[in-house]
Amino acid sequence: AFGVFVDAFVVRMTLVPAVMALLGRRAWGLPAWLDRVTPDVDIEGAKLPARTKPEAENRAEHEVAAR
């Protein structure tokens, strides 16, 4: 029980906010090397129209599949 108290109070409620305050805006930055490694996740769907095929290509594929 004491270990849970130390983790919850000392670490999560004291040390983490203090380190975040010391780092300021740098705490929220993503290093360039990590940005290159991680995938480009598009949550909002802004890149979705660029990925979809034009309607003519879709129809041509369906016609070939129907034959």
C-alpha cells in the first residue's frame, strides 16, 4: 500500500508536473529522429481524398472483375 501511495503521490502528482513545468514547450516537442520513425497518422481524414481513386478507375476495376 505504501508503494502505491509513493507512486501516486510523489511521482505522478509532484515529479511529473514539476518536470513538465521546467521543460515548458520542449516537453511537448517531438524529436526529429522520432518524427521520421513514426508513421504519419491521419486522424481527421484530411489525406483521405488524395488516397482514394478517381471514379473512372473504380468503375474500370469493377467491370474487369465482373467479366
